[in-house]
Amino acid sequence: MTNTRRLVEHKTLTVDNEELVVMTLFEKGVNKEKAKKIVPYSKKHAVLIDRGSKVEFAK
């Protein structure tokens, strides 16, 4: 699956105690284990599939 990208999401609080959602989109070829090493506090992982002119979420 070389045409896939991983999307990782986690939440944190700002200094004003407001919720901040951080989303990181990784390069093609990064698997879940690599993403967890880079962003160890991530909770949600999704896979995006590049289908030419459009990108879809994997089901």
C-alpha cells in the first residue's frame, strides 16, 4: 500500500484551558507503528488512500 497516508489525531488543552485538536498527516508509506513512535500520545489513527485525483478514507 504505497499510495496510503496516515492521519493521526489527538487533543490537548491550551494555556486558557480551551480544547485544541491536533491533526498530523504523515507522508506516504508511514505505518501505524512509525506514527505511534513519532506521536506517542495520539489516540485516533486513520488511513487515507490516494486514488488519482481524489483522496478517500479507508474503511
